[in-house]
Amino acid sequence: MSHIRYLLAATSVLAASIVMAPAQAATPKDQLIIGMNMVNLTSLDPHNVNSYESYHIISNLYDTLVRNDLTAPGKLLPGLAKSWTVQPDGSIEFTLDERATFQSGRKVTAEDVAYSFSRAVKLGLLAKTYYDQWGYTPANVAEKFIAKDEKTFVLKAAAPIAPSLKMSALTRAYAAVVDSKEVEKNAKNGDMGRAWLASNAAGSGPFKLNRWNPNDIALLDRFDDYWGGKPSMRRVVVRHLPESQTQRLLLEKGDLDVGFQLVSADIDGLAKNPDIVIDRLKGSGFYYFNMSTEDPDLKKPEVRRAIRYCINYKDINDVVMKNYGEYTTTFVPEEIPGYIPNIGNVYDPAKCKAELTAAGYPNGFSKQILALSSVPYADLAAAIQQNLTAANIKTEIQTGNGDQTYGPMRNRKFQLGVGRTASSAPDDPDGWVRTHAYNPDNKPDATLSNLQAWRSSFELPEVNKLLDEAAAITDDEAKRVQLYKKALQIFEDSAPPIIPISRRVDPYAKSARLINYVGDPSWMTRWNAVEKKD
């Protein structure tokens, strides 16, 4: 942001504060006021989103069968399901909580769960990727998603997958249970509510959707009859505040309770304020740089290998990704079984140029990089651009909202891109390796857009086979981990088109007045227990 724009933003906020509030302003005690850059909040359909911003809203409009225990990583808590049992064949039987009701007043039933899971698969939405990995298809969902009775749902096994991997994934937004009657009432031409649910809600969560204006505001009102207990906050207001300096001024002034996507300088400044708390959540994924192997230049492994040598990972993490990432070299973190030391990222600019020359590109080439316009994506893209320029690779950065940047990447219509991943199983090597290296169907119409290898049109059958074999093992953890390590080694040796730049860190600033505001590393942060000090 230019110095002039900064002054204008600051002046506008301060002028508004003089008119609207006293010097020591404070947000209402029964309202939670949140600021974020909403450019990547492009839908409210829980089965068709995969962004940090969307998850925060959806996790409060909807419930899932199980939830993460934020005090004990890897442990699950009851959600809509009060209990569950794993059958000998790998099927999972869930008993629903009889108290659970939708915001329409209807009881949550096993039929609603079966409808929700089937909907994600039949419509080919983003959530389809996860169900597809477990063997579920439009042709078999009727016999695999079973409402045994009103309060018993059975997730029958469709492929040899460890039940623990499914259970971990069922905490995410794509496993949200929708009110099937409400959705079908608003369906058009058999679309299972696809058009309507993109901007409306039909959940059982602690808050109801009042209004959502894209790139402006989202208003959520308390669901007074929430089956899990009446929330303390009467209303949650999420404001589109793309400028970090504006959020900082509002936080310091007391007009904002929580701020997201702040630049590092503002995070560091706010950390010195006793009225502000900075939380830094170590995330279950990476900020990455990816290349499409549909591109004739990037299809060549020697070119991809050269590009990986071009990037100054340490400097980027020390400066650009400060507060947003941690230095990494490969796709499995050190604390996760399956980690392999001394593989992956190496910065060697001389080797980068030499290998590009050997590949037939002594003068480089020109490409486009797609990146979200929010923090830290645009800055990360600019840093990579600078590194590539030193190797005569000319790049044009195209920034925009989620549809303009992630959209082309999910549709495999891009050259280079910057993004962020999240593991479906954050405590297991499967989630980390599979998210980046697995691609069981490389056809363009497979729409496996949550798999980074598919987005990059990159397929390694041997890696797919190893991951499927590992995921089916339930009684030999040592063998299982070795299979993941073997898959990771093969993937790294292939000059993969996906490069992990930083282990994801998700920082946010919150008012010290807040009680029970606890961030979820999997982005499913809930607001129903939040209170405020006087």
C-alpha cells in the first residue's frame, strides 16, 4: 500500500471515529465484530468451499457429525453424532444426538446426513474429492450412505480405507449436514439446491445467516434454540476490511474484536499492545508454488527442477512470510511420522541457471502467476517473481479474488500459481502426502480439484498405488509409515510441479476482552462459546 493510500485510509477511519464513537470505543458486549479480507469468500455452500474465510462462516452455520478437540490434537468430540462404532468391515455407524434440530425447527435425522454426503458426490462439488478417495461414486452412494433408522446413520465402507482417516476428515466443512427438506424446497431443476445454497444457509449450527453481501459484510444472528446451548453473542458481524492498517486502527481503538490477514508489521505492532492478543496457529498445510504440466515448458521435469533451485526459501520465510509461515523443505513436517530429512527444497541460483540452460532455456521464458490479492499471497508471488527474474524467467502476476485465481487453478487453466493447502488428516502422514502427491484420475473431467497433483495435471501411478496401500493398513503402523515415506521419496525425485514454500501459520489478532475465542488450526473456529469482559 502506498504512503498516500495509507494516509487516506487512516484519515477516513479516524474521521469516522470522531463522528461515530468516543475515544475509548468498545464493541457491544453481545456482538462479535470481525474484520477480514473477504475476496476468497465466494460461496456459502459447505460442500463447495475450501477457503480459510469460508470455513469460519460455515462452521458456525452448520454442524458436523464429529468435531476436533482443540485441547488434544487427534482426539475427536461428539457433534451431531453422540456416539459411533467401527464395524469389522470398516463401516462406521453413528448414533445422532436426539436434541439436534435445524434452524427451521426440524429434527436432524439420518436421512439428512445421507442426503448431505450424497449431494456432495452427485453434484461433483469440491467436497467430492474426499469422498472419491474413499471409493464413493454417484452410482453407489444410495447403498453406501445408509439411514438405518431416524437416528442411526451408517457410512458403509466402499474401499479399504482406515476408518480413522475418514473420521478425521469428517470434522471439516465438506462433511456439514444440511437440512434436506429446506434445500430441496429451494432446488431448481434437480440441482439439489446448488444455486440457492451458494448464498443461503440450511444448517443446525449456533448462528443463522441474516445477510451476506460479497466483499462487504456477513451478518450472523444467534440461533436462540441451538441444541448445543444458547450462544452468548447475539450477533456476529464479519466486515470486509482488506487493508491491514484499517484493521489495526480499529483493533487499537476498540471497534473491532478480531482481525485476520494482517501484514507482519501490523501483527508485530499489535503484539506490543496489552489490549490485544496475537494468536499464531500452526496450520495443517503449506503455502505453495505450483506449475501446470499442461504447459509445454513446465511439462519438462528438468525445467521444474531448475525452477525449484531458483527460489530463496529462507529469505522468503524470514521476511515475506514472517508471522505467516515456517521454513520447510518437503511435504511432511518433521513432527509427523513419514518425515524424511534432507530432501526437497534447495536454493542454488547458479544451478538454477545452469539447468535451465541445459534444458534449452538459456534466455528463460515468460509465464503468468496467479495469486489472491490478500495477505500474504500477493507478496509471496512478488518474492518468487523476483527470484525467477534473476534466472531470466519473466513473470506477470495476476491478482484477484478466489474465483479469479483459485478458479483457473481448480479448472487446470493456469501456468503458475500461489496458494495454500490444508491436510484432511493433520496428525497423519496420509493427509499431508495425499493432498499434494495423489492423483488417481488425471482426466480433466475428474474434477479432483482439492488434490494439488490433479490441479497441476501431474500423475504418478506408483505413488497412487503406495498411498492406497498405506491407507488400507490398520494393524501395522511401521509398515504404513514406510509406504508413505517411499511415496514421498518417489514424488520428490520426480521434480514435482508443487513446491512447498512455507509450513502454514494462521495468525490473527483479538481483543483481550474476549473469553473463549479459540482458533481451530483446521479453520473450523466456533463462536458459540465466546463471551466478553466488561
